[in-house]
Amino acid sequence: MNEAEHPYSKIKAIIKQGKGLTVEFKECNTALNKDIYETVCAFLNRFGGELLLGVRDDGVITGIVPECLHQIKNDFTTAVNNPQKISPSFYLSMDEAVIDGKTILSIYIPESSQVHRCNGKIYDRNEDGDFNITDNHNLVSALYLRKQIGYSENTIYPYTELTDLRPDVIARVRKMALLQSENHPWGAMSDLDLLRSVQLYRKDFQTGKDGFTLAAILLFGKDETILSVVPHFRIDAILRRDNIDRYDDRDDIRTNLIESYDRLLRFGEKHLNDPFYLENGQRISLRGHILREVISNILIHREYANAFPAKFVIDREKLFTENSNKPHGYGMIDPSHFTPYPKNPSIARLFREIGRADELGSGVRNLFKYCKAYCGHDPQLIEQDIFKFILPLTGEATPQATPQATGEDERTKKIMNYCLNPRTREEIQEFTGYKDRKHFRLEILQPLLDKGLLHPTIPDKLTSPKQKYYSAKKRENL
């Protein structure tokens, strides 16, 4: 293996480059440096960067004491997800590497679309390091303006009111977040406070007015609100197998991103097979995992200022998607040499909170993993002004209504009949024979709730120990 192919060659190149605007070193031999979070904040606010732990300022690798490694990882993850330390909080992952017998941690920090604070102070980055600009009104205003110009999702519409958004979709998102985490803070927030918490309602530093952002309108807006603000917004879902000149089935989607996800998912489930597959002894849906990543990519990473319509197309030979893009590189994406870059971080964060997306970069790895298992081919992800995803489909992957799909339908019918009388989560899980609670919640219970086939008996308090679930059939008879 030559140096260019070595898995740590990138880290070595960063160390050789030395500290600068987008590179920082911290020793962290036995514990995290106290100023490490100021660097995280500054990178998020400026252009992003690489943070290496276990490396001295002069580039000498000192390494992290092995016995302290677990605690350092835990302390870092806890802090960056704590809004009292980094606000708004931001998910970051750490990669471990052993170079010259010494362990270091590598953290890629992307540029954020939001202005972040560390311990209540705003930090920015220059060649000399991190500096506190909290009390410099001109620099703070310039930072906010740069974020708004750089990310179209941040565009503020000061005349949009809460009544222009859909309270039922906000309520649904709140419930979905609570299903992910029983103590999720959104459970105790008003609609406006929820939107503020993910920077969907913010201040325009050009006009001094507060308002809802484009991201808020796309996620929660009424259809007429969305089309008034973004008249070109459309997602075209097409099946083209027999009638290749036109289409066999089509869904013209022009609604909020939460329900757009549902409609794209239903379209994909309707026309793609779901072959049997076991992972860690549990049956998982390959189709579901692939569709989740593909659909999330269309909605999260689209450049909504561009009028190019997003496309989701299934034909005889392939599944492919297209969406407008603000590229940070051109050509085929290689998952082994891929640096993730958030295109719409506010939208991405909300999708993560409700379980429809994972940490930045994991989607590409998951696509390559599950696509190979699904049809024996790697997908093609092409970064251009129009981002393209292409997955060749084998003959086994395209037919619909296999015995496995039929089995899933039978399981759903059995659960629906079982829940004609309200049942607890434990009762339903025991009835279906699933041992793993998390797997049952994500793969069985959550999809039934998302599709409206099951309903909570206490919808305003999803974490209640008295919570039960009943089927749509039961509701019709009430």
C-alpha cells in the first residue's frame, strides 16, 4: 500500500501542513484542553476545520494515554451536545488513529449555517487562533450576514406568521422527537420556542427584524405558503418501466418536507422489492434503509434557491435521483475519501432529531453498505451543480410483491387486529416476538405510527408510563 492509499495519510498531511485557519492541534494527553470548545465554536462559525487531539502545537505527536481515551471521547461528545456549552448544539464524531504507536483523535468540524456560542460567547477563527468577538457589534453583524448569504435556508421572511405554518405538522414532529428520546426538550416547548431552538425563527441583522426562515417554511409551511415563497418547489416521483416514453405511475409532490418524505417513501415501497436480509441476527429492511438515505439526501441537501425540480425515478434498470446542489467539489464521491459538508444544516438537524437522518457523512457509508447487499452494485453519487444518485437494479430487486413483502403485510394486519383494544408497547413487542426494544421501536412501532396505522391513547404525553396504542380500525369504531 503506497502512502496515498494509507488510511492515515490524510492525518499525516494535516500535521505536516501545520496549524492555521482550518487546522488546530491540542495535546489532550490525559484530559481535554479547557479551550478546545472555543476552537469548535470558532470552526463552526468560520470555514470549518480539522481538530487533532494528541498533537502538540509544533506538530509533534504526543498521543493520548490509552486509559484516558474513553473518558475523553465521552466528555467531548457530552459537551458538544450540551446547549449550555455549545449553543446551538452540534453533533460531531471522533475518529481514532494510531500513528507511530501513539493514539490520536481526529475531529472534522464542518462550517455551520448558524452562529454558535461557547459558554455564551461568540468565537471566530483567524490564522492566529480563536478570538472572542461577542462585544464587537460589527464583526458579529458581519458573521450573521455571511451565514445568511451563504445558506439560502437562512433567508428570513419577516412577514410570515405562525398561522402560515401547519400546527399539526409541528405537533407531529414533536411526537416523533419524543419517540426518539422520552425526555426530549421539545416536549415542554411551545410551537414558537421549538422553532427558535433549531434556529428556524431568528433575527435578520440587515433589517433588524425577526422572522421565520426559508427552512421553517419548507419544513412546516402550508402548501400555499411554500408555493408563494418558493413557486418552483416540486419533487417529481416517476415510475417508468413499461411506458418508457411517459410513465406508469407518478406523484407530483408540492408540500412540506415532512410529508414529502412520507410520499416519497410510500412511492418507493410501492414499486421496489424488499429482499430478505439479516443484520446481527435481526431481519431489517434493505429497501427501507436505502430509501431513508436517498430521500433524506433529496430533501436535506437540495439547493432550494435553484428552480431545478428534484426527481426520484424508478425505471427498468435503475433507481436514480437528481436535485439542485451547491457543490463543494466535482465528480464521483468516494466513501473512503469523502469529507461531508452540510448544505442545509438547520433542515438536517431537525431530520436527525426525529430519526430520519444520522450524523453528517454516515448516509454515504450506509448507502454503499446497503446498496451492495440489496442488488450487488455500489451506487454512484455524483457531485455537480445537479447532484445525482444512481443505483443499478438487478432483476431480483425490481419485482414487487415478493413473499417477504406479503409477510410484512400479514404482520401489520395481525398487529392492527391485536390493537383493536389499546395495548402497551411491551404487549405489542411481546406479541410480535421481538427481543430488542430499540429494533422493535424503530423497525415496527415507529413506521406504524408514521403511517397513521397505530395511534397513541395519550397523544399529548407520549412518554407517559400509561401510554398505549390502538389501531386505525379501532378509531373508526369509536
